[in-house]
Amino acid sequence: MILDDLDIPIVLAPLAGGPATVELARAVSEAGGLGFLAAGYRTAADMAEQVRSFRAVSRRPFGVNVFTPPPAAADPQSYAPYVERLGEEATRAGVPLGEPRCDDDDWDAKLDALAELAVPVVSFVFGCPPAGVVARLRASGIAVWITITTPAEAGQALAAGADALVVQGYEAGGHRASFAGEEAPYGLLALLQLLDAQQRAPLVAAGGLASGRGIAGALAAGARAAQVGTAFLRCPEAGTAEVHRAALAEPAPTAITRAFTGKPARGIVNRFMREHGDAAPAAYPEIHHVTAPLRQAGRRRGDANVVNLWAGQTHELAAAQPAAAVARRLAGEARDALRRASGRAV
Amino acid sequence: MILDDLDIPIVLAPLAGGPATVELARAVSEAGGLGFLAAGYRTAADMAEQVRSFRAVSRRPFGVNVFTPPPAAADPQSYAPYVERLGEEATRAGVPLGEPRCDDDDWDAKLDALAELAVPVVSFVFGCPPAGVVARLRASGIAVWITITTPAEAGQALAAGADALVVQGYEAGGHRASFAGEEAPYGLLALLQLLDAQQRAPLVAAGGLASGRGIAGALAAGARAAQVGTAFLRCPEAGTAEVHRAALAEPAPTAITRAFTGKPARGIVNRFMREHGDAAPAAYPEIHHVTAPLRQAGRRRGDANVVNLWAGQTHELAAAQPAAAVARRLAGEARDALRRASGRAV
């Protein structure tokens, strides 16, 4: 089990859509954690190229994160009014909206490539892969992790054969990984407690863990490692846009919204979220494709009001430091926090 | 500092509105934690009588929780449509609605009585008491705790002179304690991390802590103690209604709603919440008084669909055991969880 062999209990969150780089994954793996490459929004060929690039610079273990495709395309009538509403944004930004389309993010080709590449870990978000997919990857020596947000999803993931569960709390930045309906998201500490009884697979805690104390809290609550994303977004190795880096550094409220992609995701509250959040339909990846040009233009212009500023609830704790330094500092602080609390509790 | 002298790092949540009893507070204090009496919804005379009753059966420290009054009454126009909407519920239940009225829950008389009784701890929810009130209580030898839900509220509470902060996460059952506006509630682990830099006063963590692992997580994240509510609701010493006890025992989603009282509060999702939640105004305690007869009738009839089933996100972990056994078990499990995580992190 790869989690037993890590020097520090820190897993890099996938950070698809820009921030994820080979350099960032390498830095976390070389620091003794587990780096992750993001297959999401890339072709299978790009993903394979990233894996080869990682292996050219590190012999440490790493993982690849894959988006499980949606069960079905959204009904065009469900999102047509929203697309129309966004027309004014497009005019204002001087770019055309993207085409709403449903795709599977090159699912079959990615699975083929991952099996052939025999990467150490593959984690899934947005859905529970079929048991056959899990079995095939495991037959190639791959550890399969599935991201869950409720006890019911944990049960499904274990039934599908997951080797470990990534447990995503309400605090997490970026997309909700939920797939079995999430009437009311669970806070991370609550969700970890509810999974105690099901510890047939190790738990990797995710959501707002950006300090050693936070990581210590997740470990004390039963997690074997912490998946850390936002705390690495300001590292020089990350591909984070400048406008996003600047926003992360300041205290500011975050909220969960479908405004940018048609799937609930947590980001720093900005004009786009406030104006469109209530109107946004459940239509992923259709709305992701529609708003992509707007967001790209916003990043180029440095306009924080139209960019998806994905961030966990503790984003202001993210430091502009090299990733290895962040990883080692967090691990050291977590160890100290556990020792302090344990000493007090004797 | 009273938190240093507890044998176990467990503080009883106030549980106003039925569950709180002298017997429950006594059991937790005698087990080595800190029992709490709920002044909310009682007269000052009732509160004083409870304090005397507690002192007649225990020499251990305890606290009294007080509702800080709302800054102003709600505009009747803001809640009139909601009251009209609830008319059908009243007809169905065969009871009249209560009168919408704003009151201060006997604030001045309670402060007088508490200063005179010189109780060990007074905690506040729903607002930050003025610095003069804090100073007066402290001059009587009382430790003053203020409940907060955001870093900004923590700053206000410290400025008012709080001796300790009760840090309420999003996971918590019952009313949100927030007073400075809560655009998006913080998960407990996130909020504890954001308060790290402000540790001028010890933190008591609250919200969904119903297992030793959860409590260990809060302690590792920097809290000095855990405030536990839902996990005590099924104890024989608690005054919890039967219909509420039964609902707590089963896994079921919870959500935050204003439907019952006009103030956001977390409870198990039921028909009343689903049907009226979206329409409910911000008008506390006006709506509390309006729905009180409905809820009382529901408790009498055992109708889970109209009762406010306050519950934290981990309510199914609450055990039907004597409170001292619950407190000791949670503390022991928390110690074990900290030792385990600390051992692994060496």
C-alpha cells in the first residue's frame, strides 16, 4: 500500500484546468508526499506525455486523476436560458461563448493508456467507475482511489473495489466530487467520523487542509493522509494564473456555485458568481465549455470578476513558496500539532 | 483558567429548548467535563433556580449559556406572508399559531442574576455582548465565553474581552450562533485553522463532534476542548422528546433552515423544512414564537414531520447511554485516536 511508504502524509490534489504541472507533482513526490497529475481537460495522449515527463525527472511514486464521465448529456432545454443569459458577458468580454457539448474527456483512451503505463495510483472524481474498470486497472498493478462526499458514495466506491477513498469535505476548493446526489454537503470532520465504521480502505482527507493543524486534525480523525490543493496554488511550480494567485492571498469569502461549469464548485465569491449563480443549471460539462472562452479572456486580462477562482475555505493560508518547502513545512507542523494535542490528552 | 482543570476535554453544548436539564449538566461535570445549563427560553428566575439545583447536587464547575438579544425587531412586513402561509399548518395540527413578537429573553435580569450567582462560566450565542457586560461578569469572577462562526466574529469577541471562544462549524446542530453575517458558513476544521493566528484566547470547538476521532481531530487542530451536543441528546438525563430521539438514531440528511424559528439552524430534513424552508424570513425570535405551538403539538403527537429535529451532521453516532458513560467513552477514544495518529506521524 503506497500510503504506508510515503515519508510525509501529504497527497497533492489534482488541480485540473491550469494549476497542475509535472513540476508541481514532481516537487511534492520528491519531498516525500504523493504528487498527482491531472488528466482532466486533456487528451489521453497529453496525459501519457505528462506521465512520461514525470518519470523522466523522478523515480518517486505519483498518481493520475481522471474524471469519470457523466451518466448522460444534459437536456439542452435545461441550459438554453442560461447560455442566452451569458450572451451579455460575451459581448462585454469581446469573445464568443463556447459551444455547449457533452463529452467523456477521452475516457476509454485514458483507461487504455493508464493500464499500459501502469502508473502507481489512479484516482477518480465525479463518479464511481464500474467495477470492471477498477479490476482492469488493479490487474495492471495500479492502486485505485475513488473520491467520495457521503457515506453512501463510500459504500458504492468500496463495492466497486477501491483501494482507498479520497474523502472530500464541504470546505474543499474546486468541483464537488459527488456523484450519488448530495442533498447537504458534509463538513470534512463530520464525514470522516461517519466513515469510521467502514474502514475497509484507508481514507485520504480533502477539503480546506492548508495548515499543519488542519492536516493533524484530519489524521487524528482517522485519515491516513491529507490531499492538499489550494495550499499549493501559489507555488512557483504551479500553473495558476496571476489573477488567481492574487485573489488567493487575501481573506475573502468562498461559496459553492454552478455558475462557471454547470457543476457545483467552490471558489472565491466574485461578480460572475453573484450575478449568475442562482440561474445556473446542472449541466456539466456543457456549461464548462460555454464559459471557457470568457474565463480564458478574464485570466488574460487579469479580470478577477469573470475568472473561476477555485479555492478552499482556508485559501488565505496558501504561501508563495516552493512546493517542497510547503509540503515539508505542513508535515512538520502537523507532527508538532499531533504531539502537542497527544501530550495534553495523556 | 477552567479549561486547564477539566479531567476530560468535553464541554456540554447548551441544548436550550427542552433537552437541557440539570441532571445532564451534572452528569457531564461529574464525569470530569464541563456541564452547561441553558438560560435560553427561560426567565431569569428559572435560570437562577437551575443554578441552585445544580449546586445542590454537584460541586464541580459548570457554565450557563445566554442568548444575546437581537439588535432590533424584524419588520412585520418581512414575516407577515410567512405567518399567513403557516395558517394551513395550524389548521392541520388543530392548534393556533403563536403571536410573532420580539423579546430579549429576559436579558437584563439574567445578567444581574448571573453576576450575583457568580457562576464559573457564562457563554453567549447569537451575538457579541458589549464590552461592559463582559467586564461586569468578569468582575464577578465569571469566565466569559463567546460563540463565533467566522474569523471576523472572533476578532469582535476578543475585542469585547472574551476569555475563550466557542468556535461553531457548519456541521453543528441547532441554531447558527453567527452575528456578523455569515455569507458562507465555515467547516469546523477550516475555521479552526483560520483562527490559528489569533490564539489569544483558548478555543472550544463545536459542530458535529460525536465520536472520539472527531474530538481528537478538533484537539489536534488547536482546540482546547470539544463542545458536544447531539451526542448527548439520546442520554436518559436529557429532556429530548421521544420523536426527536427516534429520528436521531437513524442516518438521515440534515440541512440548515430558517423554517422553524426565523434563524438558521441545522436539523434533520423533514416535511416542514422542505415545504417552508425557502419561504422562511430572517425574523428571530418572532417566527420562533409563531411556530412554538405547532412544534409542541408535534412533539406531543410524535409527528416527526412538524418538529424541529435539531441535529448535527453526525447525529447517528449518538448513543442511548448515560451521559457520564458517553463523556468518558468519547474522551477515552479521543485520547486513543491522538496517540495512534501521533505514533504514526513520528
